[in-house]
Amino acid sequence: MKHFFFRLAACALVLAPTSLPLRAQTPPPGPAATAPAPLPSDAVGPLDLREESIDQVIAMIERFTGKTVLRPQALPAATITVHLKETVTREEAVRALETLLNLNGVAITPMGDHFIKVTALNMAKSEAPELIDGSTLLLAPSGRIASKVFQLNFLRVAEFMPQVAGLLSPNTGSPPVIFEKANAALVTDSITNLQRIETLLSRLDQPALGGLTPKFYTLHFAKASDVVNKMRTILSGALQSQLGTATTYNADDRTNQIVVISDPRQIAFFDDLIAKLDVKSDPNTRNEVIFLKHATSKDVAQILSQLVAGQNNAAKAQESARPNVMPAAAAPAAPGAAPAPVAIVPTGLTLGSEPSNQFSALLTIFADERSNSIVVSGTVDDIRLINDLVTKIDVLLAQVRIEVVIAEVTLGDEATSGISALGLKIDGDKLVGGSFAMAGASSSAVTGTRQPTGDLDLAAEIALTTTPRKTNATILSVPSIITTHNKEGKIFVGEQRPVISSYLNDTSTTTTSSGYRSNVSYKDIGIDLTVKPLIGNDGSVQLEIKQEVNDILGEITIDGNQQPRIGRRSTNSFVSVKSGDIVVLGGLQRTSKSKTSSRLGPIPILGDLLGSRKRDDTRTDLVFFLRPTVLTNTATDNVSALQQIDKLPAKQRDPIREAIGQPLPDPKKKKSR
């Protein structure tokens, strides 16, 4: 302890203007020894402290600064050891001692010109340390605790400060105070750490576009958006990472310019690339007329236009989803060093080396209904793609001949439907057996699986048999239609009846005695059959069948006019059969009531009263037989029609055969052979 006070007294002497240096290091006496030069009045040293208490170090700071130290009763317990070999200024000595106290959990905070506050390091933040307004880089590095408000210009304080929190001293007590709305933060730490944060901000708080240069390329021949699309195709893949994260290039079609924002060292690359793409070339478009054989030009043009529009919209959506900023970032350069130039490595991509599978923006499609053709204008790839599509679309659709037999069956008391009354065997709406005549079979009841022959028309193959006691079936119509895949075919058997739809007040004329003029519409009364086939590649046929029957049930008087009462029966069916199978549909029943009387005597009323009377309730059912036959576009499709023609008398048959180019063979020539 005596040793310390001796050195402390010596240091006090140094503080006086006339004092001599403490422990001046003089060379040993000898012939070459000279008197040491006098030290400045604020010089201190050499200084040697060994395991001195914090109280003693605080007292030394008080002597060096000449200020009164304000301190709490208790401070962290620690011993300080330091050895200054050379003479230093009092300011440097104070900074060294402040740093030593900071390392041992004690903070020194200046309070004006006369006082110094000493607190525990973890309490320094709440004790209002010195607030530095200017730059901390102008101060000498030390462990003295101070506060500074850092105002960020480009970085976001909420993202930056959590990243630098690990650089601060863990003993200061709390993290930085963030003022997010002002984009600023209050940091309390040693002068050294505050200087580190300020240095980082000077390097990082810079504009995001720092170092980038914009350049505008005015194109003379090509369209700006087309060139940009070509550039994005060329600079895809591995080249994206070499361009840098901030490099962008976009088209301005209004001024036909390409705007490039990149590092100045990449401008030469873009100069060469854009100059070679912006060259004069002949138009790469052509016109072609594609004549259709089977399809309708209007329908085909609509299909192609929808396909082209859908592909173009998908390409635009994909283009807009692609980011302008390249995804891969270049490695950051070392602080203070110039960034390395970005090398552009060419690839083996050649423009136009392979045909495109996408339509261009120059493609237009028109339908010429007069010549049933498609007029196409576009690039060579557009014409090629459209020709391929038309070849696949313009095909001959499968056709089907649908023979129909409509029979009205009178039902007895025991019959529930026309199908049961005829004794037909039905399996899934298909006729497989019953009392009908087939080729090679008798007219008795036939059971088992029916095998279609195809040699007879449907009316002949299904010859409805009757018993000798009664006739309960009447064939109403035997129509036949031919339609194509997914096209409706219609059959109507009946008549049109006038029906008053509305009345018009017409008292101004004398043409109507009642003063009203009637508007009349016509109503179809009869059997309406609509069939829509879907033909499969395996010979199967799916039939969408709509049946509607309208009957006159009687009359009703409306406003003095007799109007018919119309009964309506309708069904919708969907069946799947093979070509040549017979479909049977029934169930459209109707009940009609009738009164009959036999008159006795010439007196009308008396004769009716004395005569016999009879009431009948008659039930009928309409049974539809349909046989679809898929046509093969060969001569076999005409066999059934020729068989019908051959049934006609010779005077009618021969002219028809000659008119259609199918004359009968000459019997004489046949015998001579």
C-alpha cells in the first residue's frame, strides 16, 4: 500500500506545471549519458499498477481529470493491473483507465465540466449517459459509456438493429431502443462499439441502386418487346446468375426503346447483344388458304381462335410471373475493394435453330364460308402448327342410320304395357327375344339372345304377330334417319292444328262481328322423336332419345271459342347399344273413354232411352323400336335401301335403280356367262 501511495504522489507532482516526471527512465551513468529532455506538463508515466482496487483507480482518474467523482456506495469488486511503459498524456491515461473499468463492470460518465459519475456498467443506460450528437468517429476509441441516435436513410431500422445487436456489449443491460416510425435507434454502449455501428452504417446504409447505370436503346428495325423476349430466352438458365441481382431490361413499346439498368461494366455486353438483334430483315409472315373437306370453316376457325387465345394468355401470365430481378446474387466484394466485373459466358443457343411450338402474336385466322376454307396469316411456325391442327380436326365424323318403327298397342285388362302385351323380351332396353319374325325363325315366340341379321329392314325383322282372336298392334310409322356423331336427328309424325294464342281489340273495322281479332298459332299434334347419337370407335352407339306425343283429348270453350285440349306425353332416355341392336322403348300410355248406344224406333229421344248403351275404356301404349347401324362409308351401307327398292314393282324399281346408278343385272348376260 505504501508503494502505491508513493507512486500516486509522484503522479500528483507530474500534474503541476513545475513538477518532474514520475519514474523518469534515465540511462545508467556513463560517459555517453545525457540529461533527459523535460516532459510536457500533461505527461504521465511510466505507470505501473498491480492488483489495485477499483477505488484507487477512480481516485487516480479524479486526480488526472481534476473533476469530482460521484459514485454509489457499492461498486463491483475487482482488482486492476496495468503497466504503461512509455510516457502518455493525461487524456490517454484516463481513456486507458476508463476502458479497464469498463472491462471490470464499471462505467464512467462525464457530467459537465466539474463532475464524473461512476456507476455499475449494467446501470449506465438508466443513469443518463452522455448523448453524442456528432460523429463518434472523431472521438478517440475508449470504453467510456455514451449514447447516440442513429438515423437510417435507406435501410429499415427494424431489420438492421437486430442484426448488429450481437456486436454490442452484453453488460450494458438492454438492447437498442428502436423508433420505427422515425427509422432511428438509440444505442448506449462504449465509444468503441458506437464507432463500429457508425462505420457499418456508412457502408451499408446506401441506395439499393448504388453503382447501377441506366441506358436507353432506341431500336430502328425490331420491336422492343420482341427483342426483350428474345433476350430473356437467351439469358436464361446459368446466365441469369452471372448478370447480377439488380440487372434489369424492359421494353417500352411506346418509344420502341429497351431500358437496361445494370453495372457499367455490363453495358458493353448489352450494346453488342441488342445491336445484333436489332437488324433489318424481311417479313417472316405468309398467308395460306386451307380448304376443308368435312368440317365447317366457321366451326374450325372458332376452335382454332380459342386455342390460340388460350395459349397466348397463358404465355403472358407466365411472362408476368417471371421476376425482372435475376434470382442469383453475386458474391459481395471486400470492403473498400472495387467489385469484380461480371463475366458473360455464351452458351450454344442459336436463334431459330428449332421450330417453335407456340403461336406468335402475328397469327390471324379467318373463316371463308363461301369456299369452306380457313385463311391463315402468320409466321412459318404458325402455318405449320395450324396445318397440323386442321388435319386432325377436319376428319369425317362417323355416321349412323337409325331405323324407327312406331307401333300403337291396345292393352287388355291383364297387360301392363305394350312391351308385355306383345310378348317381347327386353334386356336393358335392348330386344333379345319375343313374338317377332326373324330371318331363319318362325313367327312363334322366340327366346334367347337375338342375333341381328342386317339383311332385313327393321319393319320386316320385327313383324308383330297376332293371335287369331284379336289384333292388338298397329304400326303407325316406319321412318328412318341418318345423322352424324353428336348431331341430333328428328322425326315428327302428325299434323299441325291452329290454336288461338291471343285476342286483339279491333272495333275500328267491320271485319269482325265480335269486335276482336284472333291471333292464331299452330301446334304440332303427333309424335316427335329426337335422337342424338354418340358413336364409339368400337362400333358402340350411345343414344340420347327424347320422345314427345301430343294428342287431342277433346275440346273446351274459351271466350266462346272451341279450343282443343291437348294431352302431352314425353320421356327422355339414354341407352348404349352395339351397331345393329334393336332398342325398345314404351310406356307412353293413354286411356280413352267412349259411349255407344243403339236406337230403338224412329223417335230420337225415346229410341235412345229404350236402346242399349255401352261405355268403353280403351288403353293404348306407344312402343318405339330403334335400330342404329353405324355406316362404314362402303357399298354395304346401301344394301338395306336397295332391298327396299327391290320390293317395289318393276315399273317403279327399274327407273329408281337407273337414277341412282344401280341397275339390275341383265338376266340374258348372266345366262350367257
